[in-house]
Amino acid sequence: MSELALLRETTRKFLADEVTPYPDRLVDRAVWHKAGKLGLLCCSIPEEYGGGGAGFDADLAVFEEQGRAGDTGWGNFVHSGIVAHYLLAYGTEEQKQRWLPGLASGELVGAIAMTEPGAGSDLRGIRTRAVRDGDDYVLTGSKTFITNGASADLVIVAAHTGEGLSLIVVTDGIRRGQVLDKLGMHAADTSELFFDGVRVPAANLLGVEGRGLAQLMRQLPQERLIIGVMAVVATERAVAETVAHVKERRAFGEPLIKLQNTRFELAECATLARVGRVFADSCVERHLRGELDAATASMAKWYLTDVQCQVIDRCLQLFGGYGYMREYPIARMYADARAQKIYGGANEVMKELIARSLEDGPPCT
């Protein structure tokens, strides 16, 4: 068995034991610790910083198994796929040694705070400010819809510092709101964060002051790729769940799978899932080679999440009234899917980014 296959098997067992039996319960700290001991956190972070030392495809394998298990609560994709990589890309050696081992072990839970009540996909609208005062920054502002927000020990905060945005790591002094009551993803720790004049050591600046927007732009394609891959997994799962259902459910004296409308709907949904998988895998291959450009990542994010929502809606219809019952996975998938078109940059913004790339040169290939 290959290392990647073994990682997938370990992840499946871990999720079955620790996460999926509790679909509406927030993941507690013990789960993070167990995941760290099993090597499921920060798989692509170098071993010298406590990580698994594998390629990014190892992290994606863990995220995919989470999607196949139907879990949308455990915020590992933000913790391992996003936060750890900001630290790896922009942290000083001291910062990486200080924080990455804790993220890899699960002793620390990570979050990144960009979105604000008045600034979502438009990062230039961020109003949180960090004013230098001696050896500290004084941080004032608020953030919302932050994954892992209530439980995070380490939050990368996007804030204005004079002439531009900067990224600052905050570990103390955060005032946290309640976990937000969402349409779906009920087990996900999604919270508001408040910074009421929080003093943060200037040594917690990540990268260069005023270069935060550029740093975000370089890392966002990876985040959008993760969202796209998770969308494909959910699409594939929806088709599989529906095929199983229509083979068992009968109408007009025969299984639903024998009715022409059912067959045609599933044929189209299966095709959309297959096309999405081929596109997603192509994007992953490009990313592993360091060749995934921002426009293509934006294409993956908007298209694959849009297909996810389309297919799940069509699959739910084939369940009839049962599809509207939360005890059926398809109903939870329907509610969980809707956020995919919003976070990581709204899909409308993804289309604008793609359009800008077309103005600057020939279409992406």
C-alpha cells in the first residue's frame, strides 16, 4: 500500500471514530490532538517544523476523505491547508519554529481572519487597523465568519498598518462572539472576532509590513483550489447517494432507477461530476508543479462549487420528500453546499478576476 493510500485509510478510520458520528457537534480539542498524533495535520509542512514532509497532495487526500465521509465541521482545511502555509511562506525562521510544530501536533488550532462585517470578497475594504506603538501593534477592529474562530489559539489577522494591509499573528487578547447559527455546516466553528485595542508584539508581523494584500493574492489560489476539490468530492458523493437510493425506492411498480427521467437526470449529474473531477485533478497537477495561476484557480472555485450546488439540488429532487429530511445525507449536503459559492471569494468575484485576466492576455489554457 502506498503512503498516500495508507494516509487515506488512516483518515477514514479517524473520521469514522471521532468526527462523523457527531454531525452537529463542534469538534473539540481532543480531536485535534488525536489528528496530530496520527499525522493528519500539516501533512505538507516540512518535517523540520513538525509536519509530515509530504507534498500538498497529502493534505488534499485528508481533505477529500473528510468530504467523502460527509463532514463539513472539522476546520482542518483552514488549519493545515491555509494557515500553516502562510506561516511557511512568510514567517521568519523563529516564527516557523515557534508556531508550526504546535499546528502540526494539534496543540495549536489556527485560523485566518480576513472577512469583516463591511468587507467580504473586497479585501481593499478591510477597516481593522494595527497602529505601531513602540515594540507592539495596537489592533482595533472586528472580523466575522471566521472558521475555527471560537477555538483558535493562533489567528492570522489582515489589518491596515499605515500605507497598506499587513498580516499579523494574534495569539492573545481576542474577544470572541458566539459560534454563528448557520443555514448548514452546523458542526463548523464559525465565529466573530473582536480586537479591542489588543496589543500584539511587532515581532508577530508576518512578512513585510504593508505587503499583506500581495501575500494574500499569492496564497488565495491554493485556498480556492481546496474549495474546488471539496466541491468535486461532494458532487461525487451526492451522485453515489442518489444512485443507491433510486435503486431501492419504488414508484409506479418499479425502482426509480428504471424511470427515464431518473436515468437521464443521473446521467447528466454523473457527467458533470466526471468533468469536474478531471478539471480539479488537472488543477491539482498544475499546483503541485507550481504552475496554477490565479485565473485558473478562480475558474475551479466558481465552476466546481456551482456544479456542486446544481447537482445536489437535482439529486435531492430524486429523493422526493425524503430529500427534505435532515436525517438523509442529501438534505444536509444541500444546506452545506450553499456556502461554497460564497467563502473563499464570492463566485461573482471569481468571474471578475477571470475577466481581468482575459483583458491582460489570451485565455488561460
